[in-house]
Amino acid sequence: MSNTKIEWTDSTWNPVTGCTKASAGCQHCYAETMTRRLTAMGVAKYANGFKVTVHEKSLNEPVKWRKPRNIFVCSMSDLFHEEVPFDFVEKVMAIIEKTPQHNYQILTKRAERMAEYFKTHDIPANVWLGVTVDVAQCKERIEFLRKVQGANIKFLSCEPLLEDLGKLNLDGIDWIIVGGESSNQARPMKKEWAISIKEQCDTAGKSFFFKQWGTWGADGIKRNKSKNGKELDGEILHSMPASK
């Protein structure tokens, strides 16, 4: 069933591709790197490179998936990018409503635009809505997410985690994902940053998912990410929230 190596989802769906950088975590964007490869390979969907592009032909893909899946929406873009018209977002939401057997995980760095859209649109019951918080400066995105009413699950992706986020207000948040950066130019993640978030999740009773160390290990040594493991303090922590 899975068509992705992302551990916290089953499949990816990309009715939009391409993006622009929005915060520090975008500096070594994996989607941009992957897009370059796909463009060089002549994959038609990526003929525009990393320019924001909507794909009408991709809209019906989840309709063909009969068995229930967790589906990460726009892993190669941001659904709420400023160049994605709201009328196209409406088409995406229509497919989501048409396929209630799936859960759709929508993650954005454009929290303000996401909130603007949902002021005038209902959130489908099978949507998990999240924002990326890679540095402390981006914690304001959590406030926009918290104000959106009706999401089945609200979550944070602290990946790549680039600094200590300090105290997090997790009221109304259900799930937090943490991970280090993976690239030749990856910036290291310190163990205490991840532990701080885990402890706050434990205290608040929130689900915590430690995805990976990335290129740098817990010991501060840079090596192939596959040899760095996915344990935090000796544990594999892959907690998932239950749909409401």
C-alpha cells in the first residue's frame, strides 16, 4: 500500500508540485532536490521544475485507492502556497470529502493563508491539519493552527529541528513529529532539543513521533543517515494519534 518512505504516512498525493522557501528549514529542501532529479529524468509532471504547478490530472488519484490510507497531501509542495488559487484548493477538498475512507495529512508553512481559507470553508472530517515549526521564530504558526476550527487532528512537524524551540503551547494540538535534517549540507540536531519536546508531549498527553536523526547522529558525528538510527534515548517513538 505504501508509496513513500515517510514513516508517519502510508501514501503521498501531489496535486501541486513546486514551492518557494518560507523559513530556515527550507534551505536544503528535499522536495527541491528530488524535483531536480525527476526533471532531469524527463518525468512529465515535473517539466516545470520547482515552479509551483497545479495538476488537474492528479486530483482523482485517491479515488482509485479503495483501502483506507493515511495520505500526506503535497509532499512536493505546499497546498496553501500563495500561488495555488483557492478554487484549486476547493477541488482538492472535494476529493477529500469524496473519499472518507482515507485520512489526509495536510502540512503547511503558510499557516496564515491556511487560516484565511478555512475562515470561509469547512474542514472535511477526515483532514489532519499541521504546520511546520523548525525554529522558534515559526512558533507563531501554531497560533494560526490553533484558531482553525474543525480539524480531526492538529499536528506539528518539527523537522528539520534546527534549534531549541523552548516552551510550546500544545493546547489543542494532538500530535508532534520531530526529526533531524538529511542532506549533504545538513545542520545537526541536538539531542536535548528533541528531548525537550518529548517531555512536553508527555506532560501534556500528546502523541510524539521521532522520525529520524538525519545526517548527524545523536553523538554529533556526521555519517550516512541510514546508520544513524531512529531511536531517541534508546527508544523508537512512533506514536500516532487516534482519529476523533
